[in-house]
Amino acid sequence: MDKLITKFTLIADPHYYSEKLGNTGKAYERRAGSDQKMLAQSRGTILAALELIKNSDANFLLIAGDLSNDGERVSHEEMREILYEFKKIMPVYVITATHDWCCDGNPRRYEGDKIYHDVETIPPEELADFYKDFGVSDAISTFYTHQNKVSYVVRPCDGVSIFCLDDDQDGYGSSGYSDEHFSWIAVQVNEAKKRGDVVFGMQHHHLFLTELQRAINGKGSVDHRINQCTKFTNIDFPVMFTGHSHMQSIRKFVAESGKHFYEINAGSISGYPAPILYCDVYNDGIDIKTEHTENFTHNGKEYTNDFLKNHATALFSDIIKSAAINEKDKFLAVVEAIGLGAEKASKIWIVARPVLKWLDKLTVKKAARIMNFITFGKAIDKKAAKEIADVKVTDMVFSAFCSILDGSLVKHEEGSAYYTVFTQALALPLKIVKKLRIKNGGLIRTLTHIKDAAHEIMTGGPLDNNNWFCEF
């Protein structure tokens, strides 16, 4: 690390939800219980994070999009008031994203067991002006997209140019940038280099996909993102902060030219793990250290980060637990919350209850026996399974899900019993498909990514997803 230039913090995906849209009743509880992030408590998580940032040595704050829950005007207005108050402490630079203009056209409020859609939202063309005091008014250059949304460049201090980029739509049906938009970015990078500035930026949508994300996304989506990474690398744009996925990760892309590009994908501040990225900018790179909102208050009640963690897995754990203890009403409520009607949920209950009750009690010992039985002892290492025999399978699944969100804060060394059992279990579906000589290319590709994802989940991957020095 060379000469320190400045310090800043970054948070992503606040998803501020106004309680005027409803915070009680069956409909609200179903919606809140089916989401990894908080709804009503989002105000508390945001205020707690901002209080921590106030007491840091940061010089400014970046927010990487999705400021509101779903574009509701009342949510935006309340969020903006919070930002105006915080701006008295330090400058704030924001970008907006798809949740800020309700891209699905389906805003909601909740009363009792009813959902209403008569909610005023802010259209995309108004957002640049609405948040102009948080970046645009300080910009040295701006670019307006076909939606009238804005990308801009700011110089918070001498020697630093920050690109705050709107990548919601490229004009061709994908996230990203039109040719004209990217040409503007390239010109501004060149101008910044002439000034002797270091260059980095933020956009909302993540670019570098983890193995698990590659399993979920189609090949076209993967190729599109690789192309964007390559384009940024080619114009000597070294570091991009992103949000959107709610998954913490730091990845390094190296182009065929040998040039590199870092993406720092920050998790949501309004859900587990509620990360705050503290960043020191040097002449030769950015040193990132991640902390988490450990406590927050909402309506006089104290919450901890463990509450956020439990909430993140609640949808799955509630389904399993309700079946295990025969709470049909709770099971139906949770299943209905994810989009199934009452009739389908009731039919599922009949079949699912015995399976889920069995799954709730399933240990590594029993699961390994089953997998080894169907593969003639070739699936799971017996010695490793014996070492963690009493660990519940559901606990491993929930822990893995949290690792996906938090960038593997809890790591398992390669070769450990836990690592061995988990990675072998995720490799089994691909082994079976190959053994049966199934020639489905898409299926094989997906299962290969799932197999490879196991290593990333257990170890965090090649870089520390929470603390890293990203060289320019």
C-alpha cells in the first residue's frame, strides 16, 4: 500500500420500507416472513448502520442502489429525509436501481389479510432529480439514459474520480450500458487519468458470478456479464462496487490481456449479514474491511445480528419445523406466502409432512448411509461422516445458506470432515447423471456449477470476501 488519499464507507440495498404501507396483519406477516431482508425493521437497520458510520473516520458514504423497498413514494420520501440528516455529517453519493422505480409494476400495501396495489410510486424519470442532492449536484460529468436515469462522476477530493453508474437497462433488454453510455464512461476514465486521479465506481447489478449464481443463471446471462467485465478491464477501470444479489463477495477478473478488474459485491444492509464496507483509498489500490451491524433498535425494541440471521433462514426452517411438530396452520401460512394458494398448500401438507418430519431429524450419519447405499459406498467418505455423525443435515443447509449471504464468515478447511461431507454430497447429483449417461447438456452444466459451488461455500473462494486489498 502506497500513499493514503481518502477513506469512505459503502452500503448496499437499504430497501427502506415505510410502515405507512402496513406493518401488522396476516398479509404483511406473510410478505415479511418470505423475504431475506427486513421490511418494517429496515429503518432500524439503516439508522444503526449510519450511526456506526458517523462515528468512523470515513470522509463520505456511497450507497449502491435499491434505496426503497419497491419504489413507493412514501418510502423514498422517508429515506431521503434520513439521508438529508446524515448529509450534515458527511457527503452522500447514491445510485438508484430497479426497486427504486418498482420495475415489476406491482407496488403493495397491507391491511389485515388484504393486499392493495393503489400505492403511488416514483417513475424512473423522476429519480435523478429526487436524489440530486446526493451526488448529481456535485457531479463533474453526467449521462442520462433512455429512462432519464443518471450516471455521474464526482471528485470528493483531489486525486479521486468516482463513477456512480446507472446500469438498470442497456436499451436491449438487459442490465448494463448502451454503446453511447459506455463510450461516455470510457471518455470520463480517460479524462480522470489525465488529471492523475485514481478511478473506481459503483453500479447496482453484480457482474462476476459465483459458481452458485452460474448454476442459477443461463449461459447467455453469464456470457453477458463476462463481456461487461472485459469491457471495463479494457478501459483500465480497476474496481467496481455492486449490490443487488444480497451476497457478500470479492472477485478478481483477469482478461486475456493480463489486465484485471475487481468486483466487490456488498450484501444488503437491511438483511443478514448487514455489512458496512470501510474502504481506504491509496495510490495503488483500495483496502476493504467489512464490519456488520451487530445491534439495532426498532420501535423501542432491541434486535441483534442473530435476529437477522434467523430471519434469513426462517422461511425454510418454519416450513420444516411446522411439519415436524404438526402445526398445519403455520405450514399453510408459510407455503401460501411463497405464492401457492390455500388449496395447493393443503395438498402439499399431506405429502410433505412425513417427509419434512423425517428431514428435521436427519443426521449426517443417516444421510451418509443412504447415499452410500445407493452408490455402493462411493458417495460419502465414511471416516468423515463418522466424525460429524450427529450434525443435523438441516443445520448444514442453513449454515451454507448463511455462508452464501455473508461471504463464508465461518470457513471449513479443505480436507476437514465437514468440508469433505458437504462437497461430496453436492457432487453426488452430477455423479448419478453421468453414471446414468444422461446427455442433457444444460442439466450437466448446472450440476457441475453446484458441485464447484460447494468449495466456494465452505472456504469463501479464492479471496477473502470481507477483507481484501484490491490493487489498481
